[in-house]
Amino acid sequence: MSGHAQWTTLTDLPGVEVVGYGINRPGRPDPEGIPMLRAGDITDGRIRQAELVCVGREVAESHPKTRLRPGDLLVVLVGRIGEAAVTGPEHEGWNVARSVALVRCHDLGLAQWLRIWLAMPAARAWCEAQAVGTVQRTLGLRSLRQLPVALPPLAERERTMRVVRVIESRIDVNDQIAHTAVALADAHFGVLTADRGGWAEKTFGGVVREVRTGTAARPSAHQGGDAWIAPADVLRNPFPHFDTVSTPDLPGGVGRLLVVPKAGQVHVAVAHTPVTTSRGVLALDPAGEDDAWWLLHEIRARGRELAHLAQGTAGRELSARTFGQAAVAWPPQETLARFARIARALHARALTAQRENRTLRTLLAEVARTLEAVGETPLGPQMDPPESREEEPYLR
């Protein structure tokens, strides 16, 4: 990026106020309450609303400073440190959890620039260097206020933001295509299963080659091998696929079904690439591709019902034996084949959209890397963390 950049810290930017972090003790979820955005709701520069948690109105109103307005910048403080998103009109009046910092910007363009800046690899590395803690890395507000920010000339900033908006708008379109394709497959499954009379009564263990629980520990990075899937990977995945294929050839191979229970719901995804599962992930090996597509939607349709098979105080444990013994009405082969033809085409379209988005996100990362050469001052020295590390993780 050409031109001379003005360097400053986040807290010294005109029109920017680091308000603080959100609700510390949210209490019990209240379905009729106020939505509270958590760290997990902020991914890929977007606010995801698939699994919102609401808190009581009195709890939300007791934290008035972090009641959201359109154009607020939200920054993740715990876990995926530095992940950021900007609120829209639909988020007005909501609140945030303690794991999220609220940065109030009086200019939407500046808020969007800061979101892009925080996606830059060196900015993320700076935030990580400032984090404290070993089990759960946490970025303190004092450190966040000292985040170095480069402001290129306005014309250059606007040009960069236009490029980012175009890429992100295409990502949003592809996400909608993928969601719609999966929803259509769900709907077709519902039509076929409206009358199960006369179908064979079997068990999940009886219609797959194997049901097994995952391994206890993640393999070391140098071992390579299959993709390693933990429960969080299944729970956070907005689509029921795990796929690392980079070529446009479709459909990809259909492998194991990965099943994870949480909060009264069983979540499931199909692997299109070899995977190794961690403890907490149940892996089903279908007998064939037709069976795999049927089982994927069978489990999706019965997610709440099958959650009763989970054990443990939080309902997060699902044994292979218990799940394998659960009953399933199994359709004739011609029904399996007919559904698979439809499901295969719909999921192939969803995978095409997801694979294109993987390429687009790589492009976004390249755009972010160009910011590392902004101005005449190398980013590295500017991003060195200050020597003082004496702060509480959530100091206001």
C-alpha cells in the first residue's frame, strides 16, 4: 500500500472510545430477555446469530455502558483473541459478555477500518503477545487500548474497504446458497419420512459398519496425518460438512459421520476427508454413500430426541454403545437411493459454495497482509508489545 500512514494507538484515535467488557455474571438464560453476544458469536469478521443466548432484562440493563449501538466494534478478548466485528441496526440494545470488548466508534468507516486492521496477521500476533494466562489466553483492556493502528490516507483506506466489501458480500451469498441447499435436503427428507409405516425396525449400530468414540488426546503437529476434529469443530461449524478438498471436482467422498451432543441437541456433520476424532466426538462409519446421506439427515431431524441419550452433568457425553442401540426406522433400498440422488446434488452445491469461500477468505488474508507494509514504517517494530505486563485481564 502506497502513501504515508499516520500511526497511533487505539485509545488515541479521535472518535474512538474503548468502553470496556460486558456482562460478568449473566445468570440463567432467559428466552424472553436481551441477546448477549459472546466470543463464539463473532467469527470471520461477522456476528453469527445461530445460537444466541439471551439474559434477563434486569441483567442487561445493569450494564448500560455496553448496550450496543449500530457501528460498535466488538473485539474478542478470550480464546480467538483479536477477532472483531461491527454491529448493525439489528443489534441495537443488545449486550455483550465479559469475553468481548466494546469499542465505540463515532464513524462507521473508522469502525470498519479497525475491523480490517485487527484481521491483519501482525495485529493478531501483537494481540496474542499481549495475552495473559495459559489455560485460557486473555487480552486485557489496557493492552487493547495500546494497540498500534496505522491510518493511511483516506482514499487508500476507502479503496481497501471497497475490495473487502466486495469479497465479503460474495462470501455472504455463498453462505446463503449453502444454507439453502442443506435446508432443501432437510425438507426433502421430511417429505420422504412423513409415513414410515412398514419400514424395518433397526438400530444405528445395525445399519453402520462401526460406531466408536474418539481418541483422548490431540496428536502432535509434527505427526501430520488426518484432520483432527474436536467437539468444538462440529459445534461451531455452520454447515454439516468437513472438507479440505481444494479442487472444484464434486462430489467429494463421503466418510464418517461425526456426532456431538450439547445443550439438549445432537449435532452431526459428514466428513469428506480422512479425519481423526477427539474424545467427545462419536464417529459412525456408514456402509455406503446412500446410507451416509440418509443417516446425516436422520440424525439432523432427530437432534433433540437423540440428545436424551447423552450422559454426564452437562449432557456432553455420548457412548458408542448407547447410541448404537438407539432405534431407527430403516427405509427400503429404493428410498435410500432416491433420497441420495437429491441429497448428493444439493450437498454438492453447498460444498461448491464453501470451497469458493475458502478461496475468498485466502484472498482476504492476502489483502490483510498488504497492510503490513503500510506507510514507510515497518509494521514489526511498531507492533512490538510494551514491556509492562502488569494488568488484570479484564481491567476497565
